[in-house]
Amino acid sequence: MKHYDEAFDWNLVNLSVNTTLRDFGEVAQKACEDELKQLFREKKALVPVKWESLNPKQKKQIVKTHMFLKEKFEDGSFVKLKARLVAGGRTQDRSFYSHYSSPTAKMRSVTTYLKLAAVKKWDCMKVDISGAFLCAKIDEHK
């Protein structure tokens, strides 16, 4: 199965966990493990809890999550798989947080910067801060 589109220098494609495990085996398994290690051990963003220790009300309040994997290609060659665990935030109690938008750059800001860079012939580089969204400040009601 070919996921690479030759019209682009790089490609990212979302894949289900089952499809990725079937197609990539241990590489997919490692990508999922790396994502969970970052969330639980490195950034300590989540705390594991045993299902049996939760009461029925707590079980109903659990926010559903999904794991997505992305194939990354550069110049037609497979580079790596990257996993992301995402939460279905629409079920979260909105009254608990005063601000709940994602701490990411607006697309208009990014495209404006890229246009300026192209017109002015600026040298540009990208930087990936591992788990940057986990380091963002969250304003909670006290």
C-alpha cells in the first residue's frame, strides 16, 4: 500500500493503530510506546489509574481517547512513524477550565510568516519541541 504522494516533498498520513501494527509491526509498537512513555513518565502529564479502583460515577467521567499514527515521508522515502494520543475534549466539563483552546499558532499567522519569508527571502528553520503541548500552562478554576 503506497501512502506517499509524489506531488509533495513530505507527506503525513493518519493511520489506525490496528492498520499500522499490521503493516509496520514492531516499528508501530515502539511509536505507541514512545508516546505513552512521554505522557506518563517523561512529562508526567497523565497518572495511570486501575479501572477496578474507580467508582461508577468516575468511570462515566472518563474522557475517551484515540491513538493515531502518522507515516512521515521525505523525498519519497519512509522516515518514521509518529504516534499521538488524543482526547475527545467535547465531553469534558467546560465549567472547570476558564480557557480550553489549543496552545498552537493560528494558521493565518503561519501562512503570513511563510509569505513574508518567501518575499523577503529569509532563511527559515523548523524546530520540534517534544511534547510542547504538554508544557503549556492550563488555567484552572480554583
